[in-house]
Amino acid sequence: MSTKEKLLVSACLLGANVKYNGKNNLINISKLKEKYEFIPFCPEVEGGLPTPRPPSEIVSNNPLRIINISKVDVTRYFLKGAKKALNICKNLNIKKALLKENSPSCGKNFIYDGSFSKTLKAGQGVTVALLIKNSIKIFNENEICYL
Ligand code: SF4
């Protein structure tokens, strides 16, 4: 059994083809393997959405509302994925997560603004918001040096 600290990682950053377009966001984080055991996770897939899937954006935070580009409300899938992420963190005693910036699930500092025009605004993805609320530390792919 590994004694390394566990790190929740956006599955797409590890090369899993789980992005909305069926691709991934692979980055080289092999150095982190010396310190962490990676726990790959994709909140949108775990929430029940297919891959590929239409892109989704958060259109309202209060109340939370997420729609895909075809205007279908997909909020419940995002919430389910976020809850599953939190459960995994609790069950495996995970305190840190490395998550993909700009995603409506995994974005830490920026998300798309809900207009489907590739416009970013300051904000958090659904999974990130729930994990932060539960004291899990979030890092994006530009903050790997802090891990
Ligand atoms: Fe990657 Fe997160 Fe999007 Fe899944 S939801 S594809 S893990 S950024």
C-alpha cells in the first residue's frame, strides 16, 4: 500500500480522453509522482455526462444553473459530480486537488461567462467551490510548483 499523500487530479490532465470534445489536457506532472499518489477524477463523467458531450457553462450562481450549448439544463450532473469528488476526498483522506483551470467543474480562478463566446470571467467551477468549502486546497495546472 502506498504511503504517499493522495492528490485528486483532473483526469484530463493525466491524459484521459474525458473532455467535452473527447480529447484530453495532458500535462507532464511525473515529478509529482515522487510525492503524491494520483487519484484521477472527472466530475462531469462521474456526474453521468457522456463523452463527447456538448460544452456547458455556468449561467447563474444563485441559484446555480448550468446549461449546455443546446440550452439543456445540466446542473444536476455537475452537482452529482462535485458531491462524488467530495466523497472520494473524504473517504481517501485527500486534502489537495490539482484541477484544470477554466472548466465549469474544475476551474479554480476562471470560468467561461455563460455566453458561449469563449469569454472568461473570474469564478469557480462547481466541484472546486464544493471542495474549497470543505477545506480541500485547490491548485490549477499553473500552480504545480506549489505542490
Ligand atoms: Fe477535465 Fe474536469 Fe473537464 Fe473532466 S470536468 S474534462 S476532469 S476539466
